[in-house]
Amino acid sequence: MKAEPETRFENGTDVKFSIDDLKSRTEPEPWDGIRNYVARNNLRSMKKGELAFFYHSNCKEPGIVGTMEIVQEHSPDLSAHNSKAPYYDPKSKPDDPKWSVVHVRYRSKFVQQIGLQELKAMGKPGSPLENMQMLKQSRLSVSRVSPSEWEYLMGVVKERGGETE
DNA sequence: GCCAACGTTGGC
DNA sequence: GCCAACGTTGGC
């Protein structure tokens, strides 16, 4: 799941959200603003208790920086109906919401992040991540991670100093 | 700031 | 339903 750790204004609001921002939250964080059907459907398939990677995008050093937990399954993304919200969508109607959120909670931060260049190298044909959705559809902000992809990446994390809370 | 790789829109 | 034109994402 991608978020932008550097300041950028969208509809008058700073959309900056880093893993440290998530870490500082005391309440479950709604993952809102997803406005792509494939990404939304991925949100809708998430189950409570599942884990997700936190990816820093549109920044100096893009890559996977940590993990979080799905603490609440999907519900309507009401921010779509707020004309002042960063990702306002006038085509979503309150009585028939188009978009969804899940609620997440911080789990861990990697001692060393896994950079996009490394991910791409692991995604070459014949490599462990050759079928990873985020490498095939690089613009998707919420993408699927298979159990074997997760295991492989967490192995890489372990080799490089592991995770911190 | 550029632009490749998408996704969306709307005329026909 | 096709597809040209346009808009968006996100790496570089």
C-alpha cells in the first residue's frame, strides 16, 4: 500500500503520510483516497488480521519501509463526498458510495528499507518476485502480495537487520 | 519538469 | 462498443 512521505498538495491539502506518521497514530487509520477500481477491489479483499507492506512513493527513495495490520475490513470511503478532501469525487454519491477504505495499524519499520531498484531486480523473469502485482502494474496504489512474495521479502528484511517496533 | 504507462471520458 | 483525446501516477 503506497503513501507519499513528502509534502504535496492535492485540492489544497497536504497529502504527506509517512510510516512515521502512521506510527504516531493512536487510533486505527482509515486508508482513504483510493480512486482506482483495481486498487479498491484489492482493499475490499483484505481480511482483518492480515498484514500489508507500507511503501513510500513519489519521493526521493521509493521502497517498502515497514508493515501494518488490517484492523477493520472495508467500509465506504466517505471522504469522496467531501468537496474539501484531497481526493474528492463528485461522481460518488452518498447513497451509493463508489470507494472503500480499510483501517490499518502500524506494526513495524524495517531497519533498512527495500528500495524500488532492488524490488525491480527481484522481479526479473525467473526471480522470486517475477509475478508481483506492484511490479507489473507500477501505478497501482494498493496491490496484492502473495504468501510466497511476503515470505521472500520478509526473509530479505531479516538478512538486513530486521524490523523495529 | 519530463514522460511512459496506464486509466477515463465522451463523441460517434 | 470503439477509440482518440485527455488526465493521472510516479519514477527519474
